[in-house]
Amino acid sequence: MSIVEETRKALLQLFPELAAAEAEAEAAAEAEAGAEAEAEVDATAEESASTAAGEGAGGEETAAEPAKPAKEEEAAEEGPRENGVLVTDHAVRGTHLDVLCDPEQVVEAARIMDEAGFFLEAITGVDWIKEDRMEVIYDYNQTGPEPCRVVVRTSIPRANPEIPTISDIHPGANWHERETHDFFGIKFQGHPYLEPLLLPEDADFHPLLKDFTP
């Protein structure tokens, strides 16, 4: 199993319903494959018996009808993305996995990534001012022989931009969270020292908010 698939399976712990549905689908697929294999064996045996009987009676062999091509399923219309784990094209997106979760799940996601041997590359924010929300984005990577980059993202209310710190799991998050707080005003609950990192100590503004005016 590839590192991407192993990591995807691990991250499904965040979404028990999705994990259960996937396990059920896999079990159903295995059962169906077994049934098809058994039916194929039976059909082969029946065809052999029929051919032998036809040759003995001097009859002509009837050609089997060609299988009808399966109809392509119509592409589902895209809607709002739901929480879960998406496998993405690294060449296009720069990541192998894209995770969307609730704010209270980012700590567990950080723990899963730490246990899987990933390190934290960056934390940043996005101000979706028209949607009245902030997005917090965590980038993870690992230095093993097989590359795998993972992005974990979540949304919080713009009016109350608070989210738990992950600095107790990934110590490097300390500075990333301070920088994100500087620029976007996102408060990382439980951070040991959420003081300005790049801005002046008395700064009461956040320059990357879209309604910021110098």
C-alpha cells in the first residue's frame, strides 16, 4: 500500500461514517467479485458440457451474444464540499491529499499526521470576507522515500475567529500560529505565547484582512 493510501486510511479516523461506508463498500465489492468468479466457473463448466453434448448430437454450436457495453454514469453536479479526504493530483494541486474538517478536529488531525511521520510545513489563513468566514490551512509533508503532501483545512466564523492550537503536538506550530494571528487575527486557543511575531508589539491591526486599510 502506498504512503498516500496509508495516510488517507489513517485520516479517515476523523470521519467514522465515511470510514464505515467505505468498509461496507469494500466488503460488498469483495462479495460481488467472489460471486462473479463463482458464476464464471459455473458458466464455463456448463458451456463445456453443452459443447460436448452438441458435438455428440452433430448439432451446430450457438454463438454467445456479445456483452452490451456499460452505460457511462452522468457526472454529478458539483455542490458545496462536505467534510472528508480527497485524493488530489500533486502535479496540479501541489498536494496528494486534501482534508476538510471541523475546527475541533484539527488537533486530532495533527496527532494523526504526527503519528504517521509527517512534519508541519506551514499554517496560514484566508479571509473569505463575502462569506463571512475565515479559512485556516495546515500544510504537512514527510521526508520518506515516497513523497506525500497533505493539506488540512477548516473554516471558522469571521466574527469570532478562534481555533485550538496544535503547538503541543507540533512545536513548530508556535511561530506559524503567531504569524497567522499577526496577519489575520485568528486566535489559537491554548497557545502558550500568542504575542506579535512580525508586527509591532502594540499593533492592533491585521494587515491581510480584506477590509484592512492602512
